[in-house]
Amino acid sequence: MAAIEDAIAKSPYLDSEEPRSRPRRDALGYLAAPPGGTSNVDDIIADISARQKVTEQRALEVCDPTWPLPTLTADQAFDRLDEAVCQVVAAALDLRRDRLSLDADPFATPPQTAVLCEPGVGKTESMIKAIVELLRADPGTRVAIAVPTHKLGQGLAARINERFGQRIADEWYGTEHLDPQAPKKKMCRLADAAKELISVGGKLQLLCSSRDHGHCPHHPQIAGSEACGYLRQQLPPNRDAIRVWIVPSVMLAIKPPPALQRKGPIFPGDFDLLVIDEAPWFSLLQGLGADPVDAPVEWLSPGWWQERTPRTHDRDKAFAIDTLTKIHCVLSKCRTGNVPAEAFEEAGISGLNVALARRFVWKCKAGLREFVRPGAAQPELRHALGDVAPINRRVLAVAEVLWLMRMHLQGRIAPSGLELIEHPRGDGRFLRARWRKDIHRTWLRAPVLYLDAAGTGAVEIAKAWLPDIRLAVEARARRRTCAPLKSSTAR
């Protein structure tokens, strides 16, 4: 108590001219206890002491967990994991052999299996061992391994090659990734121009070569060993030798590029096994970033589309313009927020109407071949596309919105999939889109092995993309030392 009285006596905040200053005598009054009673400070000290005592008692209480604790040792957990992985790989080999037989069932559904564990159990080692055994069992087998980031895939191809005894695995790099053989350069030496071209609906091939304008100066036929890495990895000597491709998970949403596709006779799939190593699901969700994926409502205005002259029947154009007019009217009258499917249905707009309108919109896209010179840098390309780029950007944005609108009418996206917003830049009303990108059906022609050490809920989340997936095993190892589980207040 003496220490508190001394602090009150020395406090510069009492008896000062500050607006919220209190008299020093009032502060001392809190310390004065009425006859036979306790002071305000005594009450506070007693209350804190009581609370601390209760907390200490709870910290020592032993609680029964509401979830099953691991019972396996680390070796037992690895054995369970390894057994499950080997079974999946063996089933993939059996399916390949069945598909090669004359009496194969072309409609057989490849299995989808989840094998879960904790970090450090050894899933990567088990996966590499099983894949190498698969490659040795049949020289025609091909495997794809999808990883969330290139960083997580670093060293994986080298470990597979070392175990197999020769180079049969490699990592696939996109145009903007740094070239492993020229670390200061990107895989595509014209990556900025390539991004610009793709953003307006062009194909990368236009920058690489054309029949009329020859080849890009970085093309292997021109640059030889100094060629860009993106084309170098697709050359036949490299492509034909690789049987295990390590790809970023975002590629699962699109068809495998030609360089990854199986060569030779027609076969049900490009790969005999797809391994999804760690959850890629959040990278397949679109429109959730800081910059919204959207299209101005004004871009759906029928006037601009009426001026387009694609090669289409006048009747089809009139039908599409009528649908776009109805859509624009609905969005102009709606309040900001989620746009309910009923708003379109009440205006007489069906999924078929939207699909036919989208077909017309796509036909309004301008061809780019005549504007693109192979090897053009970004400034030259931007100048060449100056007149057609705005047209194609509108076409691409509206076509995507119409595709999502059709899914919305079919109940295939969440209620928040289409949202009407006032754009942060003050550019008027926008239709913001959020959706889930599905795994392209080409990848799913192979059996799927999903490996994850993330913990709870992994399989339930995965079912949104892999509805037929089943959990084979969840290999969790107990800790080396197990103390009684105590209350969370002890943390």
C-alpha cells in the first residue's frame, strides 16, 4: 500500500491543468477503507488473486480429449502410409494393363484415393519409391505430380532420377519462371509480350513462329543452345525422355499442353497416374484476391454489340442482342450485392439463352495473326494490337461473365458467385465474379493419388474437386513423450 501512496504523491497526472486530470485527494480516497471494510484497491487485489488461483487449478486438471489420439509409432505410421501408396500405384498399373487389352472397358472410372499423414512421416519418400517401381514395371507408364508451388517441387525430379538411375523426371516451367539454365532470364525471353498477347485472347505460338514471318530470334531453330527455356523443354529429345512431369497445381484447371501429352497410339489418358502432392484447392478458387475479377455492367450494353459484324446469321445475332438487353436491364435495376439467379429467371433469361448469347459474343473476337510478328517485344506488340485489344478484352470479359451466369442459373456456383459492386476506382457498376475452377477432365483420366500432411478436413475439402475420392489411410504417429493432456488455459 505504501508503494501505491508514493506513486500517487509523485504522479504528474494528478492535480494538473490537463482536462482529464483528477484531484490527488480523490486518488488517495480510493485507498481509504471504511470502518470495518476494505478499500477499492483491496477489492481489486483480492479479485485478481482469486482469478489467478482458479486459473492455476484449471491448468493442473487432466482432460479427456474429444478426438482420438494417435497410437502408432513413427515406423508404424510410415508402414501404413507406404502400404496404402503402393496399393494405389499397383491399381494404376493394373488399370493401364486392362486398358491395353482388347477387352478393356473404355468407361471404367479411374480410382481417386487420399492418403493423409502428419509432416515428417515420410510421404515424399514413399511416393518416390512407388513411382520408380511403377516406371520399372512398365516402360510405357507416365506420371504427373502436381505441387502447389515450384518451391515445393524443387529437388523432387532429381530425387526420382537418382533413384531410377537415369533422367526420366523433370519440372515443367511456365513462361514467366526463371530459366534454370539461365537464372537471370525468364523461360520465355519475351514473357511480358507473351502475357500481353494472352490477355487479349492470343496464342503464344503467334510470338514463336509463323508461316509468313519466320521464327522468333529466341526460337531453337534460330538460337540453338541459347534458345528460350520454354521451347527448349518441349524439344523432342527432352520431351520423349521424360516420363514423370512435375507441374504447378494451377495447371490442373487446363488441358495439358501438347508437350506433356502422350505420343503414339490413342490411349485413354496422357498419364497413368496423377499425384496431387499437398492441397492445391485454394489456388483453384478465382476472384478472391485483392483485385476483383469483374466486368463493367456497361460492357453488356446491347448498343456496342449491335455494331459488331461477326460471321453469323442475322437471326442468331438478334436473339443474342435480345438476351444481352435483358441481362443489362436486370443488372441496371439490381441493388448492389449478390445477384440471385431468380432475378434473371424472372426476366425470362434461361441457361440456353445465355449459352447462345455467349456463342455470338465469342464470334465477335478479332483474329490476331495478321497483327503479331514473331519475336515482337511488348511495346511493338502493344502498338500493333492498339485497335483490336480493347475489342478482345471486352469479348473475353463478357464471355466469362456469361459462362458464370449460365452456371449460376444451373445452381453450379455459390450464391456469392456473382456480385454487383461499385468499383473501388469509381468506374461505375461492375459484376464481380467468384468461382471454383474444376480439374480438367483430361487429367482425371488417370488414377488420382492425393497426398497431404495438412491435417483435418483435407478429404472433405478435396471432394469439391474429386467427388469420388476415398480415404485409404490417415497415418498419424504419436509423440515420443506423451504427458497427460491438460486444459487449454495452461498454454
